[in-house]
Amino acid sequence: MTVYEIPSTPKTLLHRIVQFRMPVVLALLIVMVTVLTDGSFAKPANLVNVARQISFEALIAFGMTLVIVTGGIDLSVGSLVALTGVAAALVMRATLDTPPAVCISAGLMAGCGVGALFGTTSGIIVTRFSIPPFIVTLAAMLIARGFAFIVCNGQPVYELPKDLIYLGRGFVLESAIGRVLPVPVLLLLLGFAGFHILLSRTVMGRRVIAVGSNEEAARLAGIPVRRTKLLVYMITGGLCGIVGLLQDAKLMAGDPKVGEMWELNVIAAVVVGGTSLFGGRGTIAGTLIGALIIGVLNNSLNLLHVEHFWQKVVLGLVILLAALLDAALRRLGRR
Amino acid sequence: MTAAPLRLQCSGMCKSYPGVLALDGVNLDLAAGTVHALVGENGAGKSTLVKLLSGAAPPDAGSVEIDGENVSIRNARHAQQLGIAVVYQEFNLAPDLSVSENIFLGRWPSAPRRPWIDFPKLHDQTAALLATLGIRLSVRQPVSTLSVAQQQMVEIAKALSLDAKILILDEPSAVLTPHELDTLFELVKDLKNRGVGVIYISHRLDEIFRIADDVTVLRDGRNVSTRTIQTVERDRLITEMVGRELKNEFPPRCCTIGDVLLRFENLTARNRFNDVTLDVRAGEVLALTGLVGSGRTSVAQTAFGAVRADEGTVSLAGRHRRFTTPRQAIAEGVAMLPEDRRREGLLLERSIRENITLADPGASATWGFLSHRRERNLTRRLMNDLQIKALSPDTQVATLSGGNQQKVLLARWMARSHRAMILDEPTRGVDVGAKYEIYTLINRLAAEGVALLLISSELPEVIGMADRIGVMHEGRLMDILDNPARATTQEQIMRLAAGEIDTR
């Protein structure tokens, strides 16, 4: 047999830039806003603040990344945060006389349970009846939002265990290391590690990628396509339950109005992070960077006292710019 | 060479991609009114040359003359204006638009300064064009309702609607039945008579000897030879293409045939096939052939859980099995190499490693956690074993040649052993050298005692590889021919496939 000598592709600087394009964009952005704000952006207290601000939506974005990599979409996440938050709050109010750990655990289970139930239902409808996930989760979004108001009669639930506030506003080891690591940020880091390993290093993650990359090929290779899809919606729903409880803890109330527009912010973070809406391509690290880009922007626009309405315009333009840059750099890298 | 004036003269064409020199000074002369076959293994540079001529990519060096005039092709539109038309293997048709809308796509006639299409004029123009080409099609019919062969005719008509002087056909026969191929050849002959120069790319040597006037062999991006067809010998051509001596197109197989492993009994799936009974033994290659649409793929797929039978039974090693998903079939040791590797087989954007481990990712995992190192080792071993030519286990599958892609799919199933394997058109779009390697792999699987069901439209392949040949016609298994000496004739098979005789 002939042995073919294949030259190795030279790794030029350009290729490296293309490979790490999103971190490069983030770094440039950070340098830019640091200069523009005369360094007040880079103050430790502000950086901790940015991390805390993005933590809720970024956590959901990790689940959303899985959904989008399978080629799906979940529009119900914002409403689910509201519904699961209210559900958790109601359960906690009902169990106020038990020890705080029990009470909060009960709330968490209620929130996750409701979220996972909604996610699973959406997943079943998507897989069994072949209805586009856009429509199914759009319906779920309306239904969940409606129920969020119905179960609490439209009134936020205030009577919550006092210790809950630690989850929303506390810091890890505050007495030892100071106000460095907010609890939600710790959860964000744990979530990042868990979902990163799940997508890149487990059989389940490989199935997610395969289904989104070529569903028919995946089916013919023996991948349980339906089960895989169902699972990603279930996981994302459950994740909404966790965030719903964190939201309760932050506000010390179960409020049916929270989470408006979150679905779009979350999808924006995923897409800015380089995940393809057509499925099959995406990483959790990219999503974290996408969430950071949006978070840094929001924060610096505030620091720069940009008017609220203009903030939206700038954010929209930046998302567009990031997508254009991503596409241009990827084309360069292919040449 | 032919005495006619040169339509196209390419000289010194060069093109490189990162890490690959795809074309290295290739010359090609195409005379008016002739068919010039372009042959070579996958990756020899044929597609790259087509890309340069169609304006899809600029050459690094070299000159192109059309009718004696030096041109530099700027883009696809410019190539069309210069009279170069390309019909690709994969069609670019809008399925919901009609035949005429497709043929004049983007150039629909309209009254001056009016936004709407002048449909009567469009249909008249189309009808006139089809009449001159001798193609009989209804101009108002949506393209999605046409057969593959008819869609190809639409593509050709579309290519020629711009008054093309040079027509490039890139593997046109891959999707055609023998009868449809005859129609295509008549059309090509007609075009020849009208002075069109045709570049014909194909892996099937039989066709080239039927239709071509000249043959150019490319290998590793360079010219190997150009000769008129009368002076070419078949074996010589193969040797030139692969750059080494291939003693035989089909490697010999010597192994003992064992017990029945896979058995279909009175199997029926409504609207697909009727009352099929056959068995495949361990170590045996049973070919299932027939025209496209005769139900051969559906029969095989019932054993893989991809098609459900209404009546009858499938048994595996003597036990009745009714698989409802491929997953169940795979768990019981049945594997399938699908017909359309890009659509049904590969994750094109992903790596060789991810593609090979797809059917059994758990093999390189502990408690559900994958070890990339174990995956790479497994992939390297199989790449070595199956002679998959690629940079590394992490190379994207889309960048590989057709033959190597097919070997990646085979490797997926060879990562562990199976009891029965269905191979649906395993050598479609694969070059001669890789074909031989795939045949060798099939023989190796047979020697390991796998029951092999080979579905193929290529009769030489069927005769050269199968121990027995089942021929299907319109959902019925007409007969199973014994083929121990590889001596069945193509005519015998064709007559059964056409439904002419029924020996059952």
C-alpha cells in the first residue's frame, strides 16, 4: 500500500487568533472599558459585581447551550424562573416552622421539580409530535408565566426563611477571605465546570452534539435521539428551578414578574459565545465568555452613565458586531 | 487528438490550500464536439479543476483559453457568461418551484419595468429549450415531484439555457439507473453534434469507454496521461489512476461459509416490498440488487430497525427479532453502512474521532466520562488499519475525500465486531484505489464470520463480490442466483431486475 506523507497544517498567528477569537474580543472589550472609565471598571469590587450580575442568566445559558447544540431552542426559561421562584416561595412559606435547611431544601425541590416537569413536557411534545421547539416553548413560556401569577394571586410571596438571603447576597468564607466570592458566583463556577465536563467529556454530551450535527446519522448510529433531546429540555427546566430559588433569595420574595426577557438575554449569551443556532457546534466556555461580554457591557454602560434607553441600542449593536466578527474571523481561519 | 478546434485550453493550472497542493501545473485541452473524460482517485485534483473553471475559486497560476482567447474567470457568473456550465453531483434546485422557474432561476422573463413574472413567456421559452434538447418534461411540474434522473435533466437544461459551449458533468451517473444513463448519453451525444465540448468526470470506467473521446488521468494534482479512447487499455488506466499495479479489481476471497445468521421469512412492508424470503450465512456476502426503488434498501433496513415490517419475520441467529429502532439492532450485533454517507452517516463538521466512536462512545468511557486519549488511540489504530489518509484523529471529516469518508464510516462499525452487516452502496462516489481497499475490508469481515448483505447498483461489483445475488423488481425478490465462480452475467441480472422473467 502506498503511504501518503501529509504535511502538517502550519499553525499561524492568524489561526490561533481565530481559534481563541471570543476571549480576544472579551479582552479587548475589558481593556477598552477600563480606559474609558478611568480604571473604575477594573476595581475589584466592581469585577465581583459583574460576576454576580451575570451569574443567574449564565447558569441558565449553560442549559440553553445544550438545547441549542441539539438544534433546539427554549423560550420558556424566563417565565420558568418566575414560576419556579413563586412555587419555591410558596413551599417555603408553608414550611416556615421547620429548620431553615429543611425549609430551603423543600423550596429547592419544589422549584426544580416544577421546572423539570415543564422542561420534560416541552421535550416530550417536541420529540413525540415533531413540533418545532420554537412553538412548543413559546407556548410553555406563556403558560408558565400565567401560572406564576395564578398560584400566588399576582402577589409576591414575602414570608421566607431569613437564612435564605445568604444564597442570594452572601459571600463564601466572608470572615476568612472577605467579600471576594459571592455565593451565586460560586454556583456559577460549579455550574460551568459541571456543564463543561458534561458537554465535552461525557457520552451524554457526545450524543447532544451528534443529534444537533446530523440527527439522521445519529439515529442510524444507534444514538437515542428522543431521549437525548428530552433530557436537555429537562435539565434546562431544572436549572431554571435552581435560579428561581436564587432569585427568591436575592429579592427575599417570590415575585411572578421576574425573568422578563431573560430568554433572549440567555440566547444572546449563547450565540455571542459562538454556538451555532443550527446545532452541532458550541461550547460551554464560549457561552461563559458570551455572558461575560454582555455583562461587562451592561456594567460599563452604567458606569459611563449612558442613558437607559441608549444602553439597549448599544447592546443590540454590540451583539450584531460580535456575530459579524465571529463570522468574519471564522471565514479567515478557513482559508 | 481530434482535429476539431479547441474549445478550452487550460495550461499550468496550480492551486494550493493550506497544507495541500491540490493542483500542480495541470493541462487540459477540450476540442469542440468531443467528450473528454477526467479520471483519477478522489483527491487527485478533479474537483479543484472544476472549481477553478466554474469560477468558484481563483487559480494560483496557469492560463485558461476559451476558443483561443485568453480569459481569467472572475466568479461563477463570469464563468457562465464565458459559456462554461457545470452540473454538480449534488443538485442546486429549488424543490417547490416548477421546472421552468428552476431552469430560468433568477432570469425569469418579465415585461419591462414590471415586477411580476411573465409566466406564459417563461413556459414557452422552457418548452422550446427542452424541445431542442429532446427532453420530455412538463414545464409546470414542481421539481420535487420529479425522479432523480429527471431532476438531473433539469440541471442540464438549466446549465445549457445560457448557451454553454463547455459543459462539465461531475459524476452524473452516480444517481442514475442503467436505463436513465442511456438517456443521459443520448443527450450528451446530441450536444456533441452541436459542437459543445463536454468534460465528463466519473469513477465508472465502463461509462468512460462508452462515451468519451479522450481521457485524461490526474494523480496527486498532476497530469499522468492524456490519450484518445481507442488507444487506452482498461488495466493501464487503473494503474495510472492509483499509481500502482492493481492485479484485479476484486480481491479474491477464501473462507468457509457457516450457518444461517440472518433470515427474512415472508417479509412484507406495504408499499415497499412483498413476501421476501432470504437468508444470509456467516461469512457469506449476499448481494441485493435491482433498480433504484425496487425495495432492496427497505428490505435490508427492516433487519436494522429503520423500516418496520407489516408481516413476516426477521431472525438473527435463529431467534425472531422485531427491531423498532436502529439502537436495538446495533445492540444485537447488526450494523448498517447507509447509502447516503453525507446525509445519513457522517457528522461532517465533527472530527474523525467523534465520527468513529459515534456508534459506541461508551467503549472509550468510564462511568459515562469519555477519555479523549483512549478515543484517539482507538481512532489511530483504525485509521492505520483501514488506511484512512488524514492528518490526525481530530481532522474534520468534511475535509476528507469520498473514499476516506466512507472508510471512516466502515471504521465506526469495525471498532467492535458485529454478527451481520448491511452495506448499502459501499463504493458509491469512491475512487478505484479506495474501492479495492473497501472490497478487501468486506472480505476480511466475511472471513471473520460476519453475515454481509451488500446492496449495490453496480453490476460488476455485485458479480465480483457476491456469493449469491438476490435481484429485486418492484418490491419482489425475483430470484437468488448462485455466484460461486463469479460468472453470472450482467444480462442475467438485468433481465430479472427489469422484471422480464420470473423464475419463482
